[in-house]
Amino acid sequence: MPIYPVESFQREKIEQLQLKRLKETATRVYTLTPHYKKVFDDKGIHPDDIRSLEDLSLLPFTTKKDLRDHYPFGLFTVGKDRLVRIHSSSGTTGKPTVVGYTREDMNVWNEVMIRVFQLAGVTSRDIIHNAYGYGLFTGGLGFHSSAEELGAAVIPSGGGFTSRQVMLLKDFEASVLTCTPTFALHLAEVAIKEGYDLKKDFKLRAGIFGAEPVSAGLREKVKKTWGIHYCEVYGLSEIIGPGVSASCSHSETMHIAEDHFIPEVIDPATNEALPYGKRGELVFTTVTKQGIPLIRYRTGDLTVLHSEPCGCGRTTVRMESIIGRTDDMMIVNGVNVFPSQVEHALSKHKGATLNYVIIADKKGFMDKLDIRLEVSETRFVEDSNLAEKLIGEIEKDLLNNLYVNAKVELVKPDSIERSMGKAVRVIDKRTAG
């Protein structure tokens, strides 16, 4: 597959481009948004002070709260007459975060998403079954418009109506599936129940999956179940939507479109920048956006950055799969636990599925962790010996590897509600009321 020239630039050349665009963006936000002028001035920094990429660390962070505090258009650097698209979050925890796109921004979005398709080996000859949600969420439309730009045919299925989607996957002979990894497994479960042979009845050869943290176990499960190439995509609406980074066939780490988005990893406790190879909170600065450029946006996602060139020929910085978020990390009796770590532990045990719910609660002054786990076959629940053996193995694994003393409850197949989008994995009763 072709590689965009910028993706194989030498490090010095890409950093020169980043610095030029960073200076332009800093000047833009300082001049056009009162918020950024104030926070720059409060830190005693002026855009003219940016002389190297190291000076990025002098600039203020931007948070989701900043977007909510300036709802809806307070951080925009263009008038509404220049916008061609507006997206927003659901706003379930307060005012939604709003992002807008100019025509230039849409061109950038299509470009980085076409790079994602190329990383996944997708061409204009493919038929793409797009099961990401459409609407204010950036997923569905982010994939849709760029696929059309690529010249591929798109089936705009969206979420839900799983049986109908299975039928369309087969009848329309889709070769590429785009959705969350948990929904990909749900589609497979429904297809098998309805008598389909996943390898014979479908033409799928690749999938582009994202929008939720993924463990190695879940990734392998999707790959093996469907028998397809797995491309992981990362994005968030505040930065552009899907297309910030994606994996290639040579590595499970994801190439960042760093000519448009400058990545950093920081220690979320100290806010200090961390070197390549160290896990921390992912931070992005957008350097080509016109509608709502953001300086050092704290994503809340936890990852590791790598700078070594990839076997595919790209030299761009790569990021590991998101292990979790700073706000979904559970502290259980002093131990840091992420749902993706639990998921990976579950994936190693025969009889366990990746349909589960983690319930955190209190017992006296101590934290307790319960895991409701769906099994692959009813016999693992009905046969007490099998059940005790599986429970014992999983609880021992969690204790030995995650240092968590959890109680596992096995439930029958199809007992846990399936997700049409991002899976809900944690119920933390300690914070209720």
C-alpha cells in the first residue's frame, strides 16, 4: 500500500514541520481566543517565545472542562459562517463538548482517515460495512466521508439491529468491517446462533476497530473469530475524530499522524513530560486545525509512545493500545487496576468469554471486587466441578498477576447485556450516592 511522503520523513524534517505549524497555531489561538490569551499571559508565555519543540512544555494544558466552560463556541477561532460540520459529546455528565470543522478541517480529517484505510490495506475496490454510530458522535461519519473520498463503497449500517446487520454483511459481501471490537464479537455471536459459517458465508478480510480500550486478549479473539486482519484505530472528537492514529500489518502499535497532531505523554500526577517508552497520560496539540485548534489537550487516555521506525517504512511516532483512562482506573485496596488488565487475564482461560462486568463495592472499610463473567457454554455453570475449577483458576490468576483478591461469579451464555457501542465494563458502587 502507498505511504504518504510525510509518514516516512526523517525525524529532523518532521520536527521542523511540527515546529513551524506549532508556532502558527499558538499565534492563532493567542490572537483569536480570549481564553488562550489569558492562560498564555497567566503563564508568562507568548507565541514568539516558542523557538523549539521543547518549548511546547511551557504552554498551558487544555482540558475537557475548558471546552465545557466555553460551551458552545468559545474556543473556536472562526465564525460559524465558516463551519461545515458540528459534532458534540453526549453531555451525560454536564454540558457537551462541542467541536466544529471548516472545509480545511474536513480535508485534513479525510486525509488522515485515508491513511488509516491504507494502513489496513483498504482500497477503492472494497465494500465497507460501517457499524460505528452516526449522528453527533464522530465515529460513523468520520469513517463514511473518508471512505467515499477513497472511492470505496460504504454500507452505513450504524449500531443496533444486529440480525439485520449480519444479513447485510453476507448479502452485500462486505470485505471490511468497521465498529467497536466488542460489537464485532457480538455480530459474530449472533451470526453463529443464526446458523452462519463465519469463514464460508462472509467475505470479510479486514476490520478497523476502535472507540474503546482493547486488551491483547480481545484483539486476538476478534481476529481469530472472524479470521481477518485487525487494524486498530484511535481518535477523539476534540482532536479530529477517528484517524489520529492506526496500526499497520507490521506492528500492533499505532502510527500517529504527527504532522497534524503533536503527541506527548505526561505523568498525570505531576504533569511532567515523560520520555518515549514510559506509560502516562496522552496529550495532543493540533497544529493544522482551523475551527477549534487545541493546545496540549489532556485526553485522559493512558499509553506509551515509541519513536523507532517501523518495518512498514513509516517513521512516525507510534502509540500503544490504550490501557485505560486516568478516570477509569480503579484503586482497590491500594492497587491500581484497569478493566483491560482484568480482560486480558480472563482471555487466557478456556470457558471464559470476554463478556463481563466488574463491580467494585465496600465491605466494611475494605474494597471488594466482584466479577460477573459469562461463560462460553452452559456446562461451565451447571457442572459444579467445572465451575469451581474455572473460578479458582481465574481468581488465582488475578491475585498472582494483578495483586487483586476478586470474587468471580459465572453466569450463563447471553446473560450479560450486549453493547451496541462502547461496552460498559465497570460499576463502581463505592462512588454512588
